[in-house]
Amino acid sequence: MAMMQKYRIHEVAKDFKTTSKVIGEIMTKYFEAPKNHMQILEDRELNVIFERLTQDHQVQSVEELYAVPVKEEPKAAPVPAAEKPAAPQKQAQPQKPQQTQNQPRPQQAQAPVQQKTQNQPQPQPQQPQKERVSRGVPEKRVIDTSGVTINIAKYDEHLDTLVPDRAAGMKRGKEKFPAKGNKNKQNQTMASSAKRRQEERDRIAQLQREIAKKAPTKVQIPDEISVGELATRMKKNGAEVVRRLVKMGVLASLSDVIDYDTAALVAMELGCKVEHEVIVTIEERLIDDHEDQEEELVERAPVVVVMGHVDHGKTSLLDRVRQANVAAGEAGGITQHIGAYRVQVNGKPITFLDTPGHEAFTAMRARGAMVTDIAILIVAADDGIMPQTVESINHAKAAGIPIIVAINKMDVIGANPEQIRMELTKYDLVDENWGGDTIICPISAKTGMGIENLLEMVALTAEMRELKANPNRAAKGTVVEARLDKGRGPIMTVLVQNGTLRTGDIIIAGTAVGRVRVMTNDKGERVNEAGPSVPVEITGMSEVPSAGDVFNAVADERMARELAEQRKEDMKKAATGGHKVTLENLFDQINVGTRKNLNIIVKADVQGSAEAVKASLMKIGNEEVQVNVIHSGVGAINESDVMLASTSDAIIVGFNVRPDSSALANATREEVDIRTYRVIYDCINEIEAAMKGMLAPKFKAVDLGRVEVRQVYHVSSVGTVCGCYVMEGKITRGCKVRVLRDGVIIHDGELASLRRFKDDVKEVATNYECGLSVEKFNDIKEGDVIEAYHMEQIKI
């Protein structure tokens, strides 16, 4: 700043195109009041003034910084219209004394003058095209020459004596007859003016460089950014940024991605001002997800789903509810029109979903659609708790909704509701009469006994939950079912959960976009709007959405289609890479902090083994992670177990059971980890090792194929020989085999022999028949399934 000495207040004001008064106000605010505008400023005072003025006067472009101010020449005042005719008089005035002196003039010179005088009125119409600017009309003097002789020669002075010095130095155009002695003077004046302008430009450039050094660079950093991109935004060298990261203990290259906190620390150390860049996605701009205020909410109807075992009376209960609805004066045949309907109980509506199977219920929950508010569990009084009943209980508990138990078939001989109440206590469902919090209603769907009481209990439970929604906003809900009609195109049944859906609204459901053309309610009537907890059938979609997709009413159709395309791309990317929990990545998720609970589904060959495995696994939990057995059952691992594990992010543990082919394919697609064991201690030790990060199995079983036993032969010298058909994969000589009967492993051993017709073969492929025998095992029956596999060593 040595060159900034003797920088006065009025010079700063002039450079920043402001007044000395503004500079004085800044000095008064931060320092002492200046004495006058000639006061010399110090370096610290200049720094404060520059900082203040640059904050208040931001430049719009870089060109503005280097612009040179140009001084405008003053324009001559326009001559009034009344004085314009004086110009011709001025031209004719000097001719009078020339005629009086009778001085001889050449005839060649007089002729043009006369011609000009004659043609003088003609140029007047052209004057409006190019207006002449008068430099001022002198006062007219009248000279009486009647008896006086005037010597005109004394006025014939040289032009140089009449022109002022200031006008002589002005830059003029090209002259025919340049004045003598003015050329050198003019060149000196032009050189000094150019030098002065260059000095002014250099001084302004130096000022701007000083200001740019003091002003920090603003950097916008998103949640995640690569090191190279961070260096580019800070206008720094990439190697310098990498060195800063190494000093902080972070080893990263230019292509590596770092989080916001690390990038912000690096940017602040390099002297940059950090701002958090918030990336607004299309979904955030399009869909309104703001929380409703308490005063905006109103009461809504509950949504109920019926679940239970097969042939326990789910359909009969729904039919009885529909008959009661018809008796109340509403239309019948509802399920043919729509997959949901409403009934009135004491003047309050209740919405029933006609998707009683827990598989459909779980499919909706798999897509994040918490549709139902209450679950009715149907249990037959003469049959008791069955495996699918247990699955329904676990599915409802995983969804976190209250359960109302309806003990059906009370009119059947042999009904024992007390025994069912006892069995329900094993699953933490204790009757209110026994001091619990579960409502249990004995009913008969055939005779109608207890139906009214059941509906009243549903209404009471809904009233206790205080279900509310805001009808005065854009509609949001869930697709209950969807189909393709040949005449009307894609048709979907939706349940409005919040807001109000109207005819003509633009909606997006998953990857489908459309406009509501026709809405039909549960009675088959056309409606123009549907509020919260109201099911309607909609036409007008571009494609058929999936059941369980969430739909939203939006305002911009073009942006909605962009969001649908983006969701399709996200689905393709999600299909290639998953994030499900497995025993291999369990320890990593615990360290990161994303895993607090380990959900496990237990399937065993008998109920005693299932209870033992469940009790042993529940004791494994430690301070960092808690083990939860969300479902335990008897039998083979099926698709329902895989679906529940996918929605709950759980691991399936099988004890002496195996998954069937469809469940295995579904588990591979959903990336669900299935572990099968034959010794309970192996199961416990492996899960404990996974939680401690010491899981290192040396071998794993690799499945080769599945073979079905079609015929059995008993040979005295050999034993049992099976005629088999290879359903999938292949079977090889010397491989290991598992013998499955109804999905349960009854033997695990080695293959003794493998033949095709009379020849020994090394392997038999799919869709071919073969003969085989299992070593040291003869209890094989027709219909059994033999799984071929081999043990593969895992590299640690």
C-alpha cells in the first residue's frame, strides 16, 4: 500500500462515483469525523471504506470494473425558433459597407455571390432534415454611412489574434490550411491527455485488485462433492486442496467424494466463504409435503383391513358387512365396481379395503404405503390359531397398527373361544377382560351375531386414535388396485388419505401420469370430488400403476412427466445395487450407526425348534444393536416370508428347512439374506460373530440343481434306487445332496451313484431323467425333492 499514500477523501469519492459526504459518513461511523474533503486517508481507513463501498455497490459484470469514464462535451443550447431567420440577415449584412466603399471586385467573384443570393430561399425546406446549431447571435448594430468614411482595413486582423488560447488547443478535424506553430502544441496536449487517462486506468485497476484480495471468495458446497469440483469452485489448484486434506487426516484423490463438513473446513482454511448449497429436486418442487397445522385438521373415517387364516371367515364377514350396508339403504354389488367400500356406524363412516390377504397388505407396505389404520384378525372358534393366523399377527405388528380379534363361527358346535383367548396370549394379544389391551369380539358371520358390536369397537378404536386429515390441500393417497380395461384404458382404485381429489386434477402415481377424467365412488356413481378416507375409481392415466404406489395431485403436467421418467431411471439403478442387511455387511452398518435393530425371521421344522431358536437369538443383543425376532413359524421358507423380510429389512434364519424355488428366486431379486442351519449352536455363533465383525466362514454351500423323485426301486444288494427328473440346474457325480420332504430337510449326505439308463455319467442337466442312490439313506419316497450342492471355500 505504499503507492496509496496521499489518497484524499474527494479522490476516493470520485473513483467510486459518489460524494465526499458519503465517505465522510463512513469515516464518522467507524473513525473520527473528517475535517474536510481534502483530508488524507490512512491505510486502515481506506480498508474500511473499500469494504463498506464494495458491499453496498456490487458490480454487475467484469467489464464494468475496467470501464474508463468519458467526459461528455457540453452541447450548445438550441436557438429559439423566432431567432432562426436571423442567419440569412447575418450573411447579407457585410455586403452593405462593401458597396459603399465602391471597391472594385472581380466579376468572377461577384457572380457566385449573386447566384447564391438568388438561390438562397431554396435550401430552406431542407433545414428540418439537418438542424444547424447556432453558437449565439450577436447584437445587431446599424451603422449610418451617409456622411462618414469608414476605414475597414483596421478590422482585417489575423485570425490567430482573435481565437482564444483554450480554443486553439482543442482537437479539430482535418484543416485545409493549418495554422503555423499550432501543430507542436496540439501534439503535446494530446500526449498529456492520453498519459493522464492511462494513469487513471492504472489507478482504478490497482484499486480493484486490492479490493479483490480483501474480499473472500464465496463457495457453494452441496452435501457431497468431489475434490476436483471443490478445487474448481474455489479457483484453487487441486494439489493444494489434496494437501489440505492430508493435513486433516483424509486421504483422497481428485476423483474421490467428500462430505459437506470436510469440504467446508478445507474451504475455510483456504480463505473462502462457505455457503451450503441446497439442491431442490423435481419432486420437492412439484409435490407439496408440508405438515398441516392443528387448526387445519378435521376428523376422517378409519380404514380397516381384514386378515386371517384360510377358511376362517374373512369373505363371510365382508359379505355380512355389505348386507348390513344394503339394509342401511346403500347400493349392493360394490366389490364388482371397486376394491374398497364404506359403511355407516352410528352416523360415522368406516372404510373397508377388499384386500383381505396379508400378502396384498404386505405388498402395499413394501412400497411405503401405510394405508390401513386398524386390522381385524379373523380366528375360527372351532379351528384355533393356525400358521397363517400367526403370520397375520406378525404382519400387523410390523406395520404398527392396532389389532381387533374377531372369533368367528360361534354358531358351530364345538366352538371354544376361551381356548383361543389362551392361545392368543402367546402372541402378546391379551383380552381386555383379562387385563390386556386387545379387543376380542365373538361373532358369527353366517348368522350376523356380534357384527354390530364389532363395528362399534372399530369406530371406538378409531375415535381413540383421533384420526385427522386436511381436506383443503392437494390430494395425496394410495393406489389400492389397478387394471387395464380394453374400452376405457388404465383404471385404478385409489384411497384418498389427505386433501381433496377433484375431476380434472393432474396426478402422478409411481411412474404413471394422467388427468382425472371420471371418478366413480363405491356405489358406482360419478362424483366430482373425493375427500380423505374416500375410495374412488379413476380413469385417465397414461399407464397402469402398481398396487401400493402413492399418488399426488400436482399443478404442472410437464414437470410431472419429468419426475416419472426420473423415477424410472432410479428404479433401473436400484435394480443393479441394493442396500439390504446381510451378515457380511452387518458389522459395517453397526459401525456407521445405520443399524440399531437386527430383525430376524425364524422358520423351523417343528414348533419346539422354532421356539428354541427364537429364545436363543433374543439373548444375543448387546449395547449397540438389539435383535428382534419379528416372526417365527413352522414349515418351509415361502414367498410370504421373503416379502416380510424385504419390507422389514430382516434376515431369514431357517432351521432344518429350505426355501422353495419361487421363494429363492424372490429372495435373490429382493436381495434378502437367507441362512439355513442344522445345529442351533452354529446359528447363534455365526450371528454373534457377524455382530462383532469376526464373521469368517471358510466354506459356503453352492446349489447346483433340484431333482424330483418320480419312482422308487428297492434293490436288495444296492438299497433304494430313485428314478428322478432334473427340474432345474444339474446334478453331478460325487456331489452332496439334501433330501427335502414338504420343504423340510430329512437327510443331508452324499450322492452314491448317478446313472442314465445303464451307463454311469458325470452329470445330468435340466429336463433330463436319471437314476441315483443316496449314500446310507433309503427312506426316500415319491415326490421328494433332492437338492444337489457342493461346498466352496471362501477366500478371506
